[in-house]
Amino acid sequence: MTVDRHPSTHPPLPPTTEDDRISWLRLLRSRRVGPSTFYRLLAEHGDVQSALAAVPELARQAGAKDYTPCPTGVVEAELREAEKFGARLICRGDPSYPWLLAEIPDAPPALWALGDTSLLERPSISIVGARNASSLGLRMTKALTRELAESGFAIGSGLARGIDTAAHQAALETGTIAVMAGGVDVVYPAENTDLARDIAARGVILSEQPMGLQPRARHFPSRNRIVSGLSRALVVVEAAAKSGSLLTARSALDQGRDVLAVPGHPFDARAAGCNMLIRDGATLVRRGSDVLEVLGHDAQIPQTPDISEPRHIIAPEPYHTPDTRSQEETRNLHQVILEKLGPSPIAEDQLIRDLGASAAQVTPMLTDLEVDGKIERHPGGLLSRTG
């Protein structure tokens, strides 16, 4: 069975009975049946039961021996697990299915949703970026998120650490959509377990994967196409020259979405991908109004981002005093500080606030890093990373 793009722009009729739902999931969970093949089978055979019955013969013709579709018991167990967890199945063609996502050629035939599915009816913008985000990148993300949320947009992202986390945190009160690479009941990374619980309570979590699936590397590109596909535009805040964020941007362009990027310092590797996107035609973003202008959205928002008071900062593990801090704790704190800094200088007091620590705890570490030549002090109390 070949995996080609399904040519129809009309979504199939969603399942209306329990038997239809089981057959729909059985076909989708069968080996070698991805979204494109799923839609082609439905188009060729008219309904999901006929398509499911035709799969073994089609597989035999393609050279697969002893092929059987996904067993009924496997799907029934998935449905029971979803019910226990409180997840809802949304099939393409359902009124609750994100309408923009339904337009892409390889739209997921089914999504598991956990939380407030009414958010999927609102216009959304996705924000993605580096996992090892800088302090400036995190604050820019929060500022952009707040501005766009004030204009009525839900904020989508992939629940990764760094920029994704900052976007979700800043949009918790206004509406955020988290797309998972594994099942909706499997949080990755584990450090975002509490955030995922908050999103399930106040936003919505989506996944096309079966309940309980642990994410693998191959699942993230599929997740990324959903992050970009459900939104009107994709904003990249920080991204390396080779990163998952650039793959998401490529998906967005293929889907006809607007791609925007926040510029960064030329010497900061975390900004290389964004600078490349801008060079290649992406819209440069300085504030939320730049995004709204591209979308033709009229809204009254601040003219400059307010990034002076970061919210929901992820602090490192509780600090010890220098006398009681172990060598491993010192190394970890050094690394956290270096990850927050980049070539663009920021204020020392702002860095301390971003770390969620006291000046007495951080200042000795800054001295160590300065002596080691890893950070540089600038006039006005500013700091930057040298390497």
C-alpha cells in the first residue's frame, strides 16, 4: 500500500455508532495505514467497514504475508483506557475537529482530546522554539503570548521544555492547546507533568497517537504538523539551524500557513534558525502587533512587549548556600545560568529574577563563571555569555 496524499478536500463522514468508531480506529491502527492511506481506502471503498475488509487483500497484493488488521480487542482496550482517563475521541468531520487542521492533506483521521474542546473552535496561533531557551527568549515568548491571547487567540505548542513551556504557561488563563507526540496520558518531558495537568484542567491536550503510547523520535515530526496545521500562523522564537522548530516551520509553509520569526544575535546558535527563516522570507516579529498585522487582525495591544516581569518562571532545584552546595549542585547551577545567557547582554538583576533565586545565591556563581571566561560583564550591570 503506497502512502500518497489523499486528493479530496472533503472530510469523510465521521463514525456515528460505537461499531463505526471501533472500525474507524481499527483501520487507523492497522499496520501500514497512515492518514493518507486511510483516506484513500475510504474514498475507494465508500465506508470504513468495507475499507477495513479490503485491507488484507491489498496488503497481500503489496507483498505482505499473513496480514491482519488491528484486532477489535486492541481498540476496545484503547477506548476503555480513554474513558478511564477522561479523554474524548474527535474524528475528522466531527464539529469539534479543528477546522484548519481538517484542511491539510494528511490531517489526523482521529484525535484524542483531554480538556476543554471548545478551545478548538477559536482561532489559534502556534508558538515554538528552542528547548534550551535563553532568558530573553523565554521572556519574549511570554510577552508575545500575552499580547496574542489578549486579542482572542488560543495559543498552540508542543509541550516541549523551553519556548513551548513558556508559551503554554503564559496562556493558561486565556486558552492553550498542547499537542503531544505520545498518548494524551503520557507526558513528555516528565518535568512538565504539573503543567500538563493544568492544561488538561484549563486548556486542551491533543494527540493522534493511541492511549499509553510512549513517544519515539519518529512521532515528533508527525506531532509538529499538527502544531502548525491547527493554527493560522506559526511563530518561531528561538531555533538552531538544525532543529525540530525548523521542521515545524517547513510543515507550516507546506500547509499554507504564515511563518514568522523573532530575530536573534548573529553569534547565538539558538537564533540561527530564526535568522535563516527571516532571510528566506519569514516575517520578522518584534511584538504581537507584527503577528496581528500579517493576519489582518485589528486589535488594541501594547506597542512594545512588557518583558520586565516574567511569569511562571521554571526555577532550578532549590539552592543551597555556597558552604553547603555540593560540586554537582554547583556545576548544575553554572549550567542553568549559562543556558539563560546568550551573546546579547541582559541585566544581572533580571537574570537573578529569571532564576528564581536570591542575589546572595547567584552572585558567587557569576564570579566563578566570569573568572573561567564563560561570561562577560558589560557597563550598566549587563551580562552575556562568551562561548
